[in-house]
Amino acid sequence: MKSLKFNDIIKKIKIQKFPKFDLIVAIGRGGLIPAAIIAKHLNLDLKVLWLKFKDDNNKEIYKKPKLLKKVDFPYKKKKILLVDDFSRTGKTFEEAKKILKGSKIKTFVVNGKADYGLHNYPCCVKFPWN
């Protein structure tokens, strides 16, 4: 298992070339830390979309990502960067895009497949916040 260092993640986020966004939205829980770093770096508001798909051992616990808390922030017609710590299948991002319908969304992950990302290691990664 590859272990990532917090300072390396911060440095790589700071050199990313992001277009202009209106809002950063974290997928709660895993996306909270990287989204906070990006929001601070881009001086943007941070909101959380509470979706749950897998448990702490990366085992699916629902057939599809489940919304745990009602969306309580305005998102329609906004340019959103949707952030998670990892993505392999894209199911969580797909569900988030359905929920945030009416906005323009790009995705970011620390590891995996997204519009923007830091790594795409084929195996599991140990994040410093876990």
C-alpha cells in the first residue's frame, strides 16, 4: 500500500492549474481535507455533500451512493469543483452530479480517476488523514 505524505499533497495541490470555480464541494468524509486545502488555496467557499457508498475498509455498503444529509447550500448555475480523496468506478461522482444537477461540475481526487488529480495509483493508498 502506497502511503502519501500530507505536505506532498499540499504542494501538488498548490501547483495544479485550476480554471475559475464559484464553489468547492467536498464529498463527506474522504473529500473534506483535500477540499479544505483547495478552497483555502483558491480562496473559495467550501460546502459538503454527505454521500456514503463504502465503509472504512472500502467495502460497498449500499447499491449506489446514498445521500445522508439534505443539500443545504445553493448550487444551481454555479461552477463547482467536486472533491473526493479517491475514485475508481466514478459512482460517487456520478451520483453527486445527479444531485447537483443544474450546475457545471468538474471533479478532483487525490488518487484515481477525475478531471483533475494528483495520482492514479492502481492500488489502495493510505491517506495521512485516515
